[in-house]
Amino acid sequence: MLIISYSSLRGGVSVATERGETSRSVLLIQKARPSDSGNYQCNPSNARTANVTVHVLNG
């Protein structure tokens, strides 16, 4: 499980949240690189946990 650090020197990592009847958050990773690959988890206090596995490939 990867822990997102918004204060790391890497920079370019943020979350955009749209609030409404159904809220939605999006994790943005600018200039993604293979080291950003891994299992990401969203664990909101008022909903079920969601997981996704991300593979960043050299292209």
C-alpha cells in the first residue's frame, strides 16, 4: 500500500474533490513514473474503501 505524501519533494501529486449529492475525488499524479506504480486505496469516513492497482509503463 502506498502512502501519499503531499509535502514530498516529488511534487505534482494532488487530489481534486467534487462535492455534491454524490461526491467524487480524483488523485492526480503529474509526470507519473514507474516508481508511482502500486496499490492505491481511498478510505473515506462515510463510505466503503476503494482500491486500485496502478501500473506506470515506460512508453
